[in-house]
Amino acid sequence: YMFYKEILLDYVHHDITRKWVFIYFKILLIIMAKETVVYFDLF
């Protein structure tokens, strides 16, 4: 029982981690896009 529970918890944790990584990646892309727009606006 505990073995299955650990696998389930590990899977759920991994899924949450993957979602957070995806969210952070999207935020990073948005920031980079804004910086690029500002940079090219100056020239």
C-alpha cells in the first residue's frame, strides 16, 4: 500500500513541478520579449 502511495505522490509532485517549470518558462519568454521590444525601440 505504501509503495503505491509513494509512486502516486512522486507522480503528482513531478506533474506539479512540470507545470511550474512551464509557467516559469512562459514568464521568462514574456520578459525576454518585452526587453527585446524595448531594446529595439531605442534604435
